Amino acid sequence: MILKTKRVQNTKSPQAIAGQQQETNVAFFLRRAYKDNQQVLVINDFKFTFNDETAQIDHLIIYPYGFVLIESKSIKGHVKVNKQEEWTRSYNKSWQGMASPIKQVELQQALLKELLHAHKSEILGKFLRFKQQGFGMRCWDHLCAISSDAVIDRKNIPTPVSEQLVKSEFLVEKLNKLMNIRNRFMRLVNISDTRPDFSQTELESIGSFLLEQNIEKSIEKSIEKSIESQRKVSSTTESISPSISDPQQIQVPAAVYQNKTQKTELQSNQHAQSTQTIKSELRCKHCGESTNYTPMYGKFGYYIKCNVCTKNTPMKQPCPQCQSKNTKVQKRRVSYTLNCQECGCGQQVI
């Protein structure tokens, strides 16, 4: 399941263009392999901040047994790594050193662990089972996906680095072997597999939390708050009576002033209504049942499964306030919220 796609940016330098193309290629392979897989959540181009540190992960995978971080590198020519794990590559028929992408992704992984551990109770909540102690006992792996036309000196490269270095077209095969996802029945049969696993609800909670931490999302929220603040200031300025101040100020007719006051009161009432729960409005579209259902997550997002007629109804619906269809459903722990992208209101669904 692709939670966040790769965003293409305007770049000019040849190095930046090549790097973005490599990330796009890797995102393509991940989308082809896991777009319909609910047990594999993919976040492309994930940038977050924690404890005054910032990290950018090219591709983050969340699956039942843990996490895989993937660093994309556009490398042309030959690649060599010595016994000290120092990297060199050929460029224009000459060799030059380069920073180790493996060490880079290790730093990103360490910061991500700290972030998740600090919000463990918020993310997992009551779904945390006794045998699972947060995120420390999970599988944590990282890979470096390089350009398909690069030449890797596998003969002299250290084995641990060679295992983490993979060309783009072989990435999915490597991931499937690394994650080794088993269904519930196979887990019961194969008792040697002792890896603690996340439930589907826990996976969704982790994915929702990380999306909220993405810096792009935070910037969008800051912009929305700034716009809303400017609207409030503008509304307050318009509501002030023009009876004092500049004698040349244009006088506003009483009827117009009264209409503006009524409009402000109406907006306040609408805002107050937007905070009320709309759980009663969420009902099965087949039989009309409004309480006896189970929230679920599938290929097309969140939905409810009616326990009466056993049919499904999407949680996504038009905004009750402005009737816009541009809405999104977000889950935080056990609550589901319908957020309107037009008027900005958020109303609890369940």
C-alpha cells in the first residue's frame, strides 16, 4: 500500500536530476510490487524532524515484522568498497571517493527509532500486546538501491555491504526475501519464526502517525493556520464600527453592518457544529444500519463492514458542512476523522 508517492521537484543540476530519476525508478518498482498489499506500507520521500535533528528517508517500508529503509543512489560507472567500508566510484574515467550511503541510512534509522520510541504509547496504545515491547525488538533493515547501469565490484566488497547493496531492478526480490512475510496460518505451523509482529491495526496506526510527522504535511498545516489567522484579523477589522477614527472614513450603512454581524455569527455557529461528532450520519448504504458495524481498511481506504447485511460502505463521504467531495479520512489510534480539503473542517466519524 503506497501511503505517500514520490513528489517530483524542479531541479537544474545534472546530479540532482539523476538523483531524482533514480528515486523515481525505485518508487516505480515499489508501487508495482506493493500497491495492493495491505501488509506492506510504503512512504516515499519521508522527511521528519525530531530532537532538533532532521532526516530524509528516500523510501520507508513498514511491514508486520518491522521496517526497511532504502537509500537511492544514482551511480554511473564502477563502484568499489574497501575493507574499511570506504566507497569510491569512477567518474569521467577517474576515481573519486564518496560518502557511504549505508552509513547515511544508518543515521536516518537511528533517528526514526528515537521518534517512534518517544511516541510508543501514542502510536500503539492499547493494541500493544504483552510480548511486544514497542519498536526495539522489531526487524530493522536498510538497503542501498543504485542505478541499474552501475558496475559493482562484488569480488572485493565486504560481505555485509554487498548484502545491503542492490540494483533497482532486483530490489523487490531482495525485499521479499528480507521481509519473508507469512500469513497467520503459516506462522502457527512454523514455530521457529519467533519474530514479533504488528497487527493490521497497529500497522495503520504507525503509517498514520508517520504521515503526520512528514515535514511537508507540517508546512501545509502552518500555511493553513496562517491563512486562518489572517481571515480572523480581516473579519475583526471589518466588524469594527466606523463611528470613530478618521472623519473622512466612509460610513457603512447599518443594514450592511448588521448583515456582516449575522454572517460572523453564522460562521461561528457553523464552526461550533463542525466540532460535533457525525457518527450518527455514518451508516450502511445498503441497509441503513448506523451502529452495528466494524471499521476496516482496504485497497480504497477506510470503510465500515456492516454486521447486519455484511456489506461494505466507504467512510469517505461529502463534507457535511460545505458538501465538497474533496475529503480525506484519517485514523489516530481508535478514532476516525473526516477532513475537508475545501473548508478545512474536521469531524469525527467514529
